[in-house]
Amino acid sequence: MTSVRGPWDLSNISCLIVEDNPHMRTIIRSVVTGFGVRTVFEATEGAEALELVVDRKPDIVLCDWVMNLFGGADFLKILRRDPDPIVNTTPVLVITAHARRPVILEALNIGIHGFIAKPVSPAILYKHIGDVLQRQEMQGRCKGISLQGEPIRSTGDKVDLTKMTPELEPDREEASLALL
């Protein structure tokens, strides 16, 4: 596999892949190891992922949205309420085939750091991972980002739907994928 090289050295980060499809998990693992990530954990659903986040404290989580038993929304809700500030501010990138406006808004309201539609482009994934980690380094840890890219510092922060960007207008659903 060809490695995507760029401005970020990802060799010292740890990554948790939360995906119920074993083939997709293998693809994502191959892509992130191609970026230089040396420590990769895997979970097949949200409950297993929560245990790994608490025990291993990965630097970033790549999480599917729809999974059997315990999906991405449930995982994020519990993660963001954890009393440990390291755990509850763990950066989460949602990677899903369910990239519709309601899903994106729900994910933003729960607390995500980015959203990527499947099929996953390695270049886009690399850019999102680098952007999330760089934003965290510059702005500090947070529980997600708003539509405007501002950090969400507390669980009380929500996406203000009255200030929707043009990308999220109902007739421009496809453009919403570019918001994060």
C-alpha cells in the first residue's frame, strides 16, 4: 500500500477503529498504518470501544455510526458523559455510509470532531486526522466541534440550528458532507 505523506507525523499516535464490518475494519487499519500510525486498537461495537477508550486512552477514535448492538450515537453519548476529562474529550471522527443531514446534525450535537462519508478516501481521512490533532494541539481538548468549527467545551453546548450554514440547507444535503 502506498503511504500518504504530508505535514503530520502520525507515528506516535494511537488510534481506535470502531467498526462492525471486519472487511471495512481491515481497510481502515491498512490505511492508518500506511499513514505511519503504529498503535491501532479495534472494536466491533460501541460497548467494546468504551472499554478500550477507558483502558487504552487512544489519541483518536474512528467510529462507524450504524453498528449492531451498540452504535456510534450510543457510544458517543456515554463517552461524552464520562467523568474523566481525558476520556470525555477523546477526539472522534465518524466514518459512515449514513451521511445524511439528520445523522450529521445528531452526531454534531452529541460531540464529534469530524465526519467522513464512506467510501473512505485515504487522502481525506489523513487530512481529517491531521486537522483534528492539530486543532486539539492548538486549541486544547474539547468534546467536539460546532458547525462553525469552534470547540465545544461542555456537554451543554449544542449545535444552534438557527445559525445553520448554507451547506446544511435542506436542498443542499450533498454539500453537507463538506462541512467537516
